[in-house]
Amino acid sequence: MKPLIALVGRPNVGKSTLFNRILRQKSAIVDPTPGVTRDRHISPGEWQGKQFLLMDTGGYAPENDSLSVSMLEQTLRAFEDADAIIFMVDARAGLTYLDLDITKILQKTFKDKKIFFVANKVDNPQVALEAQSLVRSGFTEPYFISARDGAGVADMLDDVLASL
Ligand code: GDP
Ligand code: MG
């Protein structure tokens, strides 16, 4: 069985952009997985000769941060099957309450899972500097990437795949 890597994060942090970037060499059509929610997409990918499945989700949290913690917990159960989780935040926006709620639930629910904390939209050195404050979030030091431009994505993927 190919390991499953899940992209997790509140809306608009760049999950689908990263999904498309990682799978860009693949012409595989992103099909909705039967029997699961319409917007859960799983596609095969390959990195440095290693094969995996990548899961993108959308719309599991409202745009505003009003989702209750128990609802969020319920939603995050969708990631139970994942072998590794890429937890994305938006470095430009900084951490939101929803990011912090997700962090807490991931730490509590998935103690034994590999979770990679990724700060996206770090498109230039200025944002990278500002994003240093995320290091103090109490989670773990993030990988700084730009899903749009590709910066940092290879190093991050190396570590994710090496952990599997
Ligand atoms: P999702 O809701 O988490 O799937 O986020 P999307 O992938 O749909 O991206 C949300 C918005 O952020 C879009 O307008 C993207 O173009 C933009 N975006 C994604 N990655 C980056 C990035 O690395 N840098 C910048 N500046 N914008 C990005
Ligand atoms: Mg999306």
C-alpha cells in the first residue's frame, strides 16, 4: 500500500496549490473518492522514486473562524488514515484562532502521526523574516515554502517522504 499524505489546514492557506504543484508531473485526473465527501481528493504521486498518495480537502471549515472545536475534531477524523500530515498555515496572514485550534486537535488526536508544520506563501525573504514569529507558536519550527513559486517544497517533501 502506498503511504497516504494528507494536506490539512484552514481554507485559503494554499493546500490545493501545493497539491497541484506536487502532482504536476502526473497527468492523473483528480477524481472525487467514491463514498467520501465530494471535495476529498486523493491522487497518486511520486518523489525521488518513492510513490505515495496525496490527499487534498476543501470546504471542511467555514471561511470565518466560527467552527466549534467539537465540529472541528469531527472533521479532522478524516485524516485518521493518513500516514503523514502536512499542516499548512499562511505565513502572510499569521496564525489565526482556527490554526491554533487545528494545532491543538492534531497534537491531541494524532499523537503518533508524523505532522509537518508548513508555513506557506513565503514568496520572498521579507515574508520569511516576518514568518519567524510563527516559530514561537509553540508547535514546532515550520518549513517555509511558497507553493505558488516552489521555494522550499523539495526540501519539505524530502523530509516527509523520508519519514514514511
Ligand atoms: P486552499 O483553500 O488551502 O486549497 O488554498 P488555495 O490553494 O486555493 O489557495 C488560496 C489562495 O492563495 C489562492 O489565491 C492562491 O493563488 C494563493 N496561494 C497559494 N499558495 C501561495 C503562495 O505560495 N504564495 C502566494 N502569494 N499565494 C499563494
Ligand atoms: Mg483547496
